[in-house]
Amino acid sequence: MFVYEKRLQYPIRIKQTNPKLAKIIITQYGGPDGELGASLRYLSQRYTMPFPELQATLTDIGTEELGHLEMIGTIVYQLTKDLTEDQLKDAGFDAYFVDHTTGVYPCDASGTPFSAGSMQVKGDAITDLHEDMAAEQKARSTYDNILRFCDDPDVIDPIRFLRAREVVHYQRFGENLRILTDRLDSKNFYAFNPEFDKNCLKKNRK
């Protein structure tokens, strides 16, 4: 069960519109390494995690990613609020505007709509945790790239916060991977199961 607090995880108060920057940042709303995909990935993977600690981590981080989705949506909204027709044209934001006006739509920086095909839920804890660690690094890289185009302190500040959280999540998933591998035994199907391997060998010999 989720409890919604009516405030952002980190304050966002952008004073200057910048549709060019919004076109880039929106990829962390609905792009392949964005917050929408991250939240769905973790909140789906948690069901097949074999230990309560792992389930709790996926729930915690998946929930936090929903908060990050809200932050990115707020940044995009504030960067595109009250745009003039000339600003839309000059920024190349007119194509997006035709389809969505200034609504916040889940897509990547090139305008491709969000697709669950960019995320994975495998049902194998080792596989999923490696997927999660890679996802956090890809998100961190994307925030690095966004910061290369930012010159507005009001935007840089929350983007740096989000980037820092990706690093923390990566570390937490690494800790969970160590917890999991330390507990592997012959009864654990995930990653290594001698009994499973033996059964496969027997079937192949027949």
C-alpha cells in the first residue's frame, strides 16, 4: 500500500521556460531508461524475489521511482509553461505541441512513446538484480548527458539530486545481490541449482 504525500521529494522552482531543455529531459519521464520504466520494473520484479529483504528493496525503490517520475513531470511542465508561439517554433517544440500541446506525455527525447519493451522482468532473482543494477547505471548516464546541456541552476539542482539517487539505488541493488548469493543452496532455483542441472543432464542422456 502506498501513502501519497502532497509534496515533491525534492523542491522544483524553475523561473525560466526552456522548451529545448524540456525536449531532452522528458526522456527520463518515458524514455528507455526513465523513471516510468524503472518504477514498473521494480514493482513487478518484487513478487518473485525469494527473500523479504529483497522484496522490500524492490518495493522501496520502485515507489521512490514514482516520486522521481513526478519530479521529472514537474520539471518538464515548468519548462514549458505559458510558451508563446514563437518560443514553440524557435525551440523546435512545435511538433510535440501539435500532438500533446504542453501536456506531459511519456516519450523519449526523440518523441518515441514509452514502451515496456525497454524493461525486463525475468522471474530469476540473479538476472533481475543484474538488470536493475544496469538500469540504474543507464539512468545515471542519461542524467550525466542531460547535465551537459543544462545551464539553469534551477534545473541543474534537482537533476543532480536525481542522479545521486541512481547511484544510491545501484549500491542497494548490489547489496541485495550479495545477500542473495550468500544464501544460495541446492534448494534455490535462482542462478545455481545442482539438482536442476543434474535433472537436465539426465534428460539429455535419455
